[in-house]
Amino acid sequence: MKTKLVRVTTVPISLKVLLRQQLKFMSAHFDVLAVSSPGLILEEVRMAEGVRTAPVAMTRAITPVNDLKALWRLYRLFKKEHPAIVHTHTPKAGLLGMMAARMAGVPIRLHTVAGLPLMENKGLRKKILEWAERLTYTCATRIYPNSGNLASFLLDKGFCTAQKIQVLGNGSSNGIDTDFFQKNEALTIAAGTLREHLSLKEEDFVFVFIGRLVRDKGIEELVSAFTALRAQYPGIKLLLVGPYEPGLDPLSVATMDTIATNEAIIQVDFQQDIRPWLMISQVLVFPSYREGFPNVPMQAGCFHVPAIVTNINGCNEIIEHEHNGLVIPVKDMPALRDAMERLMTNKALYNHLKSNARQLITDRYDQKHFWGLLLNEYQQQLNKHVTVSSSH
């Protein structure tokens, strides 16, 4: 009989996208139960990954009444399932999942840290979020920051002890499927069709952003930089691939108006398959304020697309300045504009970055290697628990 492993995220899109195929891999070794908020996407995860799922409604905002309900439901679920391991991702699922797992007596309680909202908050809200992180780490038996810089941040803040923390491999939460993110004939045809559909000309220089269209992804600076650049270079385009989130971190009305009215900016909602979008682009622009270990720069690199990223943890580990992309200061619109212009006008630099982009990703972040590291970590934690239990 297989050991039970429960994986928990706040919303099911995290299971579907951020942990794609990982649950299926683990299901060969464990009885895997995926837990997240209810909806069609959770059902899609069940089908795609071939694992059991359980819906527990959770919110990403601070909602005390709903959070208490979710905590009680998670506790009851864990008491019923008796898992050996509960592994949580995302801040709210981490807080509620680790508390419920500890209350239910789950022996191995693991939490992956992949970006912290508190980095961009101030005042009382920041204090609440810091308290929540400390409580999460207190309830967990092991913490996995998904980058070295993030691990340093947690230790500097004193959120938990160094003995509790480990970065798996070179970072990331899931590695990257370098075979999936690779040009092939079908993708080349799909990219050609997409280019025609968007009326892109061969000579257009295309910048792309992929992610949530919110303030802390640097969209305000990106739109301003692009608008300033286009006044000088009319043959450029900007693709914004991702949903707005007006309830959490809305863009300014002025920025949204620019996106809606500027004919050189093309905005589309969440895409099931971003590969054709990367294939029709010359440069990924990813000016985020905070990240854990972002997938998009890795995915772009697999298609030989250089990236402009901000000097934040995760991004500055995936991108080496002037090797496979450019690293700029956070919230610096002029620096962003200059970096975009540099890659448009300096062909030698652009080709140098492009030639290094894929190799660096395949060497460091191959997905199957990461899965093996995580599986080994699970087995070590189980062995440690057995040893401790038998000595009592």
C-alpha cells in the first residue's frame, strides 16, 4: 500500500500550471491527493495528472471567517485521510494547510515558498503577512524556498532556523520540461498562424510579457517604457499575455486605457499554451517587483528568447546579465526603456544572449532532475520519521 501524500494550493491553476505533470510523476510512488479551491480546473487536474482531488474553498485575500472555515475543512480532511506527508504551496494554502496538518498530527509537514506578497506591502498589512509566514513556518517541519536569494531573505528576517530550510537543486518549484518547451513542426505552424492572426509583419520587433496584469508585475513601467520607445521606433509591438486582477492589485486607469487604445499593444487573457506566443516574440520583458522562482523566463529561454528581468530573487538567478538576458533595477522605467532599446538596436548583443538562452536553462533546471530531487527529499523525510518513531 502506497504512502499518502497530500499537495495543497490555494487555487487549482497553481496545481495545473506551476506543478504540471509533477503530481503524475509522484503518483507512481505515493497515493497522491491534490487539494485546492473547487472548480472546473481542479477537475482538469484530476484528469490530466491521474490523481485524486478534494475541493476546499480558499481565498488569496485576508478573509478571517472564510479562512477559519477552510482551516476546519482541511483539518477534517487530514484526519480522515491520515497522510504521512502534507506539502503546501502558495501563502494562504501554506498557512491553513500547515496549521491543519499540525493539528491533525500529520508527521511530515512541508511548505514551498515561491514569492512573498509581504515584500510589496507596508504598515499593518505587512505585519499581518509577516505573522502569517512565521506561523506557517512554525507549523511546518521543513521549508523549501524555491531560490537561494529567497532562502537568504527568510533567514535574514528570522522567519525560521537554517536547519529547517533547504533549496532543492538550483531552485524552482517544478523545474522545466525542456522537451515540451522546444520548437517542433506543429508549433512552428501554430506560431505562423498566430502571427497572421495578430497581423504581425516579418520586420516587427515583438516584446512579450506573460503573467498576471497587475501592478507588482511591473506592468505600469512596461507600458510607459514601451509607449516612450514606440514614439521613436514605430515598428515594435508589445504582447501582454495574461488576465487582469482588478480585485487584488489593479493597474491604474491610465495604464489600462493605454493598453486598450494603443494599436501596437496586443492584450489577451490567460492562454492554455504560451509556446506559440514565445515563438513569435524577440524578447521577454519581465519587470516584476517580487518573485519566488518564475517559470516564464525559463520557458522563454527554452525558445532562445532573451529576457529583460528585474534584479530580484529568482529572476537574477535564472538570468545572468549580458549572458542570457539583461538585469535592471526594480521600478525603474528609464532603465527598462533603455534595456528594451539596447536589445532592439544592438544586434551583436542580442544574438549573443539568444545563443546562450536555451543551454543555460537545460543545464540547470531540467524538470525530471528536479522531480528526482524532490522524491529523494520525501523519502529522506519518511526515513527520518521512521527512525525517530522507532526510537521512542
